[in-house]
Amino acid sequence: MMTKEEVAEIMHYCKSHGMSYKSRLDELGIPTWRFYDSKSKYATEELSSSDNPLSSLLDKIQLGNNTLGNIAEVNAGIMGGCDSITNHNMKYADADYIQCNDIRKDDGVFVLDCSYFRDSDTIQLVQNFPFYKDFYKNSDISRYCTNEATTKRLIFSSSDTPLSEQEIIKSCLSIYQPILTKIREINNEKTEYWHQLRMGTAHPHIFMCAKIVCPQRSKTNTFGYNECDWYASADVYYITNPNKNYHIKYILGLLNSKLYYVWLYHKGKRKGETLELYQKPLSEIPIKKASPDVQNSIVKIVNEIIALKKSNPNHDTSSLERQIDTVVYDIYGLTDAEIKIIEQSI
């Protein structure tokens, strides 16, 4: 751990020289994790001061309110173990076997790509089965909306997949069995399930219901919404099935607001300036219970934003988002001075 003075010196140097922290750390030969861990620690120490107005404001957001994890489900997406073939996982099989079976980098395994010609034969074999799903990336998530068109497809294979369909999946993935078996061995998992996704299949309902999704890492609070079948990897988190007293789009409005960005930045988990939206920090976000009328006022604006974004993803919705910020400030009873703190923190 670096001292507070060392951290302050690096920050001052970078600011005065227009340099990034990473460049300066590389010059000094200091591992980035040491700097960012220390920086985060001292920021937390500063906020713990009782006479810090931002600390008091964050306490105001938290006290007496339920947490997201208590009023909704928070889950990670799917961990397949081998979405596609890489130079690394090709080493898990004998070189002669790789050559004999014409296994190449980027060949789809659990994740197929309709735009990639080498995946087309497998796609033709499985495209009419229920386990063949549209698949998305965390980059498909924007504030309030998500992409709903994709060239990616997923073989959603689990222990709940009918045995007859599992046999079809085994047949399609059979040439990758040595690689998939080795991956399970490395992770101390049962190798007889080599043809199934490794994690994230225990809660299939989260991919099919109304949902809030967010990337695992983001520079800002980026929470999207959709109601279609939307499957993604474990670097995407799903917020679903909220308590009946909390409208899911009300929660969406809160999470995308300025107030909640400040909460996540100072009270959540982050690495440098990047928010880390994992299950634990997400589950600990306080959610204010508001009256149905107040919630509906936010839901109405959220619906407007979603409609505009669906018609044109680049549509400027900043004025509508400011309306949500104003309602959120009012929900928490923030004073003009406290609002100024939030606005100046962005």
C-alpha cells in the first residue's frame, strides 16, 4: 500500500503535466493496482469524516432504505467455458488432433456467429431447436436501452436440456470434447458435463423476462432495459423480478440518475475511474421506496426515453434525464446545497 502523500504526489504530477496515471506509474515502475487500491482507500477515509458534506449526503441516501439485493434478483449472465476457439484453449488438445479435425481460431463452440462462414454448418444443424438462442455482448448495453439485433447465437446447454437435445449438442460439439473436458478438469468440475455451459443456467428465467442489464465494468452508470429473450455472458449482470412495491422502470430511472452515479463512484466498487458493477456492489445499492404516483412519474419519463432511443439510438434525451434527476433529488429530500454537491461531482 502506498502512502497518502505518495498518492497525492502522483495525482498532482499527472494533473500538472496532462499525463494519465498509468503512464506515470509505468515511468515509476509502480504496479497500477497498488496506486488504485491506495487511492480508493484514502478516498474512503476522506469520506468517512463526519464533517464532510458529501459523506453526510451519502448517508442520507443509505439510511432507512432497502437494498437492491433485498427487493430484486441480481444475477450474473452465462459462463460457457469456451465461447469460441482461441490460441490459448487450442493448447488443451493434441496438435495432431487439432490439425486432423481442422480446428481453427475463432471457430464457434457454445457461441456461434451467423456472419462467420465456418459456423454456418453448425448453425444449420441446431437453428430450429429451443436451445438455440440470440446472444449479446456487454457492449450492446446503453443507458436505458439495449441492442435487440445480433449476429451471435448461443447453444444454451444445461442439465435441464432434454436428453434428446443434449445428444444433438454432443454431436455438434464432439470435435471440441478434448478442449471442453480439459477446461472442466482445470476448474475441478465433472467432465461428463463437458457439453454443457459451466455457470449461469440455474436461473434461465432472468434471460426471458423484463430486465435491467448492466456491464460488469463501465465509466458511468449504464443500465439498460429490455423485455425480449436476451442472453449474455457473465460480464453482464441482470436485475429482475423486483418486489411488487418497486416498479422495475422506477429502479431503472434511479440507477441511471446522477445521484446514483455519485453513490456508485464513492460507495460502490471501482478500479480507478471505472465502476465495477458486480453482484455485491449492485446488491448493496440503496433503493428509496416511493409512492406509486412518484414512481409512475419516473416510469413515464423512462418510457419516453426508451421510445426515443429505440427509434434512434443517438437521440439526445438529456433533457428528459435531467427531469428524472430532479424527481430523484425530490424523492430524497435533497437541499439546494446538496444538489449542488451532486452536480459538481459529475
